[in-house]
Amino acid sequence: MTTITDNQPETRFDRGLRFKDARLERLLELVDGGRRLDLEDGSLLMETDDIHGVCSLADRVRRRIHGDIAWYNVNRHLNYSNVCALSCSFCAFHRKKDEEGAYEHSLDEIRREAVEASAAGATEMHIVGGLHPWLKFDYYIDMLNTIRDQAPEIHVKAFTAVEIVHLARISGRGRDGVDGIRQVLVELRKAGLGSLPGGGAEVFDDRVHDEAFKGKIRSDQWLDVHRIAHELGLNTNATMLYGHVERPRERLGHLELLRTEQDRALLSWAEAQSIPVDDGKVVLTGVNDLYQKDRLPRVGADGLDGGYYQAIIPLPFFPDKSKLEYLHGPTGLENLRMLAVTRLMLDNFPHVKAFWIMQSIEMAEFMLQNGADDIDGTVVWYDITKLNDAGTHQEHSAHDLHRAIREAGFEPVERDTLYRRVYREGSSWSVRD
């Protein structure tokens, strides 16, 4: 983060920032005015040598929205199966049915996971897996019912958009298009689904899709699933997997599509909150009194009849043991820049997450100072990616997360899945809006 001292001259639009690349001054004026950056502005952020200036801009926005707090949660990840009908070239997680290392969890194992999560005080179970060719739709309904029966207090965030489309197919509703997806989401919600994670988005571009994950759903279906979830009142999240075969402009196109969808989800809310809406653009950042950290969208707020995207999670590509392992993957500075650019371009996303599992806890600390406001949670078990050859057991305690956040200079605040503050007394907990 770059700031000025008393003996440093201010630039024209400085207001506390100093840039090596003077072109960023114009972007500061736009950001402070609550005006949206376009794709050309994004290209400047991606190409400038002044990465510290880019990160300072992102930190300015992050602190304006969230002040000096940083969020974490006590959660538990469950990857119910790594058996997958697809063979995406970027993925080292998937296995075929009889391949060494293939697994699928029984309902008894899932029941045990729910009991352990509840006993540990978890507020969330985050559940994703492969597109298993032979598991029936009833398995997924039974999974949710089992968790709800054993741990009714836990919020279940489960199934990427890719999985939801797969579930529509195996349930016999795949031919019904969006109506089939809607029916599946209604049934899953009735069984206990609380929200959707953001996985499976990768990069929304047909060229990238065909080269790195051909056979997976394209951007229109991914966005359809989340739009329908919002209409049903479910909040969702979004990701971008970068650092493989995509180009910088394709990353920006991905962010622009997400931003447009979020405009749609938040338009009525913004109008009810008297937040300026210019040509349908809902911008949550700016310096005047209309943009305040306590006026972020919340479930049930005036004008908000459905769900919306809560957080964006930029995910670096891990080439090891995938079909694309000849690639280098992104560097640390590229990860930092990408997170900062994401914060600046997605001006209508309340939260940007530095997912420590894929960034490392040390990098997540640094990212809190450069645009991120959340480092995810305790995790416990995670099998999709393994930083530095970590095993399936990847865990940080709430104490570890507190320390990391405080080392970064922020106040740790525990949240539930819907970003409500969690208050704990011993092993019991409650939330307040």
C-alpha cells in the first residue's frame, strides 16, 4: 500500500495516494466519485508497472466499504466424491470410477461429518464434488436431509452451478432447460440447501472453455443457474480460476459479465436505498454519504426480494499433476494484482475473499491490505487443491485466523455464511443482523 508523507507533494487527485504511474490518478477520481471503471480502465490496471498503485486503489475501496474489520468463519468443507464424468485439463482432483484414489462418501460418513462439524461449533458446511455418473438424485436430497437432521443450525452452502446442471440431468429434468434447473433448486432448497458456492465458473470465454475445460457448461448456463437461485431467494458466490490459458482481456470480460448480473440482482435494492443508479449500474463505492459500509445489501433489506452475489473469490491455477502442468501458473505478484483488480472492477460485490487454502495464510494476510476483506474459514478437510503438497487435512483454527487478521492490521470478525456477525458463548453461538 502506498501513502504519502508530509514531505511528499500531492498529485492532483491525490487525497492521500501517490502514484508512480500518473494514469492511475484518473481512476482514483472515478473510484472516489462512485463511477464505474470500464474495460479500458481494467486493461490499464492489468498492464501498469505501478502494482503498488493498483493495490493502493483497491485498499482504498476495501477500507471504505469495510473499515478496519476482516471477516472469517468457522466452517467445514466436504468433498463428497472425486469421481467425475468430465476430464478437464486443468483439474487434478477428478478420478474415474475404478481409478486409484477414487472415492465417494456414504450417507453414514456424511452424517458423521455433520455431527463433528456441529460439535466443533461450525456455522457452515461447504459441499462440492465431481459429476458422479452413477449417483442418483436421491443421494443429494438424502445428503441434505441427513445434515439438517443431525445439525439443523448449520448453513449448507453446496453444489456449484456445474453440479446443479448435472443434477438436473440425472433427475430427468435436463431437457426442461431453466425450468428443470429451477425445479432442482426448489427441491434442494426444501431439503436444506442454504446458498450456492461460486465454483465451476473458471473463465467465461468460449476460446478458453474449449481449450481448458471442454465439455463443462459454458458461461450462459453457469449464469442461468445463479440467476435462478437469486430469483428463489438464495445468495450465491462467484469465482474466477486464472493463470492458465486465458489472456488478461478475457479475465476482464469474466468480471464484466459478473458485474452485469449483479446489477440485475441489486437494482431494486439500490433504488430503495436511494443509491444512485446510472444506466442500471449499481456501484457500492464512493466517498459521499450515500456509500457507507453499513449500507451493504443484506437478505430481507428493502427492495431486495431475491438473492445476490455475496463474494468473489479469485483462484490461482495450480498446474501440478494436471494435463496443463507444463504451464507455470501465476506468480505471487500476479495473484496480488488480480485480487486488487477484482476489487476495483467488481464495484457492486460486497466482499472479496482471499481463500487462504489456495493463496497460503501468509499471502491472505497481505491480500487483506490490498483489497480483500475475508480469508474464509477453518476448512478442516479440502481435497480439490493442495498448496505445497498439503494433504487432505488442511485446517487453521479460529485462533490462527484471528492472529493472521490482527497481524495484517485488522479486527477479526466472525461471520456466518450470509455475513451476519456471529456471537459465541462457550460452544454455543448466535447471529445478529
